[in-house]
Amino acid sequence: ITRWLNQPIFGEEGAKDAISTRALLQIVLFVFAGFVISYALSKFVLSKIFDLLLVENGVQHTVISITQYIVVITMVFIGFKNVGLGEVVGWVLGAMALSVGWVLKEPIGDFAAYFIILVQRPVKIGDFITLED
């Protein structure tokens, strides 16, 4: 079983960046651990903080979602680094982030503006707004 787990699926045997079944299982375990940690963080830590600070539901959902994404992405990076593919994944994800960021710069700006409006609440339900011609 050990020999089968260490046999490369992609790449040549003995190569630095060969991917084996064991490496894939380690990555999956790190991703699963990321989901468990993000769930525990939102359930036990953030919910207590939100109850103390009386934070509204929209803000709670947004903060929990962002926190979960950050934790899972961090665990994916740690998983790939653990199996020896951290440098390759860093370059690929860096290039993807640059290209996606370039294409999505306006929607990301809109999301940031939405988050600021959501947290600050300058306009509430029932407020009257007048617009100039």
C-alpha cells in the first residue's frame, strides 16, 4: 500500500514535482481541515462576537463568507506547500489572480463599495432620497 501511495500519478518517479496518490490525499485532507476550521471559527468564535456587538444579519453573513474563503484558500496553499508544490501553485495562482483581477476590477470595486455601505449603513429602509435632475 505504501508503495502504491508513493507511486507518481503525474510526473516521473524521483522528480521534485511528481504528484502521487499520497500527495493528492494530503491536499484533500488539508482542504477538508480548512472547511472544518472555517466552520468552527464561524460557529463558535464569530457568532459569539456578533452577539456581543449586535451586528446585523447582512454584515454577519458577509464577514462569515469572506472568513471562510480566506481560511479554505490558506489551507489549500498550505496543503500544496506541504506536498512540495507550493512554488508552482504560487506562480500559477499569482498569474491567475493578476489576470482575473484585471478583468474584474470594476466588479471588485463594486463589491468593496457594497461592503462599505453594508457596514456603515448610511441609507436605511424608510429613508427618503432625492436626486437632482
